[in-house]
Amino acid sequence: MNLLGRSIVGASDAPLNGTVFHAFNPVDGARLEPAFSAATPQESDSAVRLAADAFSAFSRIPGRERAVLLRSIAAGLERNAENLVSRAMLETALPKARLEGEVLRTSNQLKLFAEVLEEGSWVGARIDRADPNRKPAPKPDIRSMLRPLGPVVVFGASNFPLAFSVAGGDTASALAAGNPVIVKAHPAHPGVSELAARVIQQSVRECGLPEGVFSLLFDNGTQAGVALVRHSLVKAVGFTGSHAAGRALMDIAASRPDPIPFFGELGSTNPVFILPGALRERWEALASGLHGSFTLGAGQFCTKPGMVFVPEAPQAGSFAAELRRLTSASPQFHLLTAGIRKAYSSATAQRAAHQGIQSKAEYTVAHPKETQERQNGDGHDRGNDEQGFSVQAMFFETDIETFLKNSDFAAEVFGPATLLVHRASGKAALEIAEKLEGHLTATIHGTEEDLKENAALVAALEAKAGRLIFNGFPTGVEVCHAMVHGGPYPATTDGRSTSVGSQAIFRFTRPVCYQGFPEQSLPPELQDTNPLSILRMIDGKTTREAIK
């Protein structure tokens, strides 16, 4: 499958009219071919209008037919896995095994939603039958179910070039719900984005669906993304990225004449609380597991543990020393872009400069000239010519008093760094939990006795995170029905939702009520005969039975 470097507007390839940009190899900073053309305002408008035209038909085809589309996309990704992985390795420097797993995760997400559609009960059908004899007024026949919103814009993420990108969870859940999708590809990996988009484009065509069901737009700036969020025909947005970019787009979505839902994942520090029993019993294993978690994927997971709280205990020093040793022995890591590397170097240098903070991996601080970004002739950051976008893992320590006085210590540092906070036990740990902002995850390591003694801590963390983990590590998000990948603001812009798992489909729907409609005019899900054999609530009782 050859790369053309053009946006995909429905069934057509856009001409090369826009600003040209390239991807870069994070290992050596080299520019990658081909060049990609940014979408023009006219192309963005055309993609949205095609999606709006497709919505009427696509939203009303049976769920089982939409499942055919999702399974076709999944099969296409698997058939093209070798090309997808090869290009993704060039654009992200992520290891082959990780990317091979990400292809499977992406296809499995699509298959999960296909299963949801094939079963059909996700629409939440409710029927309250009429009672003409009710006094003092007759009761009407009222039926409701979830319906799709309309064209959805999805922003590809930098750190997951497949699973949170063109064919990722946001696209899968929006298509499953019956919404056409316009993806704004991430500029760091346009090549793998185009390859995945070609798979979707082909599946849409082979399934005989309207071409506007899917489009892909390139842009290395903000013009296309802003235009899409502002477009009057766009009805929802899915976003994974930085807090600054996400908040700006969220405000645009809210300030439109017709505000639309913006489902943004904006970052998380994912606190880890180690309780006395766990530290006493397995401090060495905890240090090893934590190091593996915060350096996994070069620390570029949104669930990376960015701050760890340990109690005052005899083993605390040994735990910190082992974590320090493991961090110092870590290899260099390649970050995804020059911008991410620059932000990481700046954030770690600022953290090391704070009074009460100690850096145990001092390369970036001690040798600033060697870690500065250098500009190549075309104005793009290349990083060090030999090392590309490389950095070292960073480990910091402070105490509870200093941490509580400095709110900056709780900020996310995107990359392989973490902060260890000492003397955080009992009331101090609870005080920290109660002051936390929203996070995607919160982790507790302890014994069953620790849990009993810290019930208030667990209760406090329930209000601060979307997923609570006991005796595990937050990196690694299982794609399943029960998963919640979300959390209170600022982790996400809507803590009531999830972007992973089958519940993600609910983000791109709204309930619609039908009152007094004749049987033949109702959607199949609400008809008396229950032709789809789905679970429905009838007069307050859940059943698959038809109404007789």
C-alpha cells in the first residue's frame, strides 16, 4: 500500500494543495518521506458535509450491518499489520512487539463493538405501555432508546499511533453508534494514519455505505482541527492529547452557537499509594514494578504512574534506593516528537531546581547543551543529530510537607519520570487524596489489613479517579466491557464517560423518546414483537419477551 500524502475526503483523495510537512524519525531526527499535504478549509468543509449527508442513511442501518463494517476494518488492519507496524516504527520509534500488540488491540476494539452491535441491547430500549383507563388522566404509550448524534470529529493521539488514532477506540465507538467520522490525523505519524485510513475507506466502499461515513484530514498545525470543531454540522468531538490543546478545543466546542459535547482526555499523573504492609512485605518487587511501569513506552502512556506516596517505614529507604538504582541503569528512551522531548527536558529541569527535590539521574540537568533541540535547515526540531529525540529516565524525591506546599509537583511530566513522596501515610495520605485533581487511575498497594485501615483513603480516591487498582500498576488498559478509561476533570472533560471498553459507545448517543407512535413506524428495537430479541425494559421489568 503506497503512501500518497493526501487527505482522504470520503471516497476521494484530496489534491496536494495545502501546506506540506513531513514526519520525523525519533531515533535520529531524520525527515521521512513522503511529504504530506495539510487539508485546506475547503477540504475540511467537504468532509463534514459528506458526513452530514451520510448520517441519515448510516444512522438507520441495522446494528448488525454496522458490525459487518467494523469486522471488515478489523480484518483489513490485521491483513496490513506488517505495513502498519513498519511505518509506525519509523514514525514513533516504538518497538516492533509493542506495535504488533497495538494492531491486535485496535482490531479487537473493533470486534468488541461489533459484538455489542450484534447482540443489540446496548440501545437501552424502554417501553411504558399505555393505560387508557388510568385516572385522573389516561397514560400514553411511551418508548425510548439511544440514537446517534451526527458527524463526529476524532483527533488522533501521539502516543498510540493505532489504538487511539485513525481506527482507534473513538472511531470504533462513534461508528458503532451510527455516526460518520472525520479523523484529524496526528502530524507525528501521518504515514501510519494514512495506511489505517485506506483500510477504513476500502471497508466503507466494500460494505456499500455512503462515502461520507469516513474521512481523514492531515494538518501539522491547528487550522484544520479548529475549523472542524467550529463547523456547524459537527455534533461531537473525541480528543486525546495535551491539556492546553484539549482545553482550547473544549472551549471552542462550548462557545459555539450550538454547543456540542467534547470528550477530551487531557492528561493524568495517576497517583500510587503504597501502604505499610505492602512496603514491609515486598519493597523490592514494588520498586521493580514501579520502574517498569513509569518507563514503559518511554513513559508516554496516559496511565503512567507520575507520583508515588510511601509511608514512614524502615523499608522506605531501601525502596527508594532500589528505585534510584534502577532508574540510573535505564537505557536512553526516544520520545515521539521534538516538542515532547523539549517539554520533558524543561519540566524535569524545573522540578530538579525546586528546593527539596533531588534528581537521581542528572544527565539533562548537568549537560544542558547536549540535550538542547537543534534546528535543521527546514525549521523543524531534529533533536541531537546522533540521539534524535532521546532522553534519560528521571527519578525525583521529596517529603510530604514540601509536596503539599508546591502544587506544581502534582503536574504531569510526559515521559519516563516519576516523583517519590516520603512520609505519606495515615492522615497525610488521606489529605493528599482529598486535594488531588481528577485522574484516570489511582493505585493502592497493600495487604487486606491495610485496606481495612485505609477505607477512608479508598473512598476519597473513588471521587478522584475513573479506575482504582489494587496491588497492580496502572499502565496497561484492558479492552473489555467493564473497563473505565476516564476520570474527573482535568483527566477528562467529562468524567461520566470512558474512551475504552464497550461503554464508550454511549458518548456519541442521545436518548430519543417516541410517544403514541403506531407499531409499524417505530424502530425495530421498540416494536412489540421485539424482532431483534434484545433485552428491553417493559413497564419497569427487564426481559427479552415480546409484547403480546
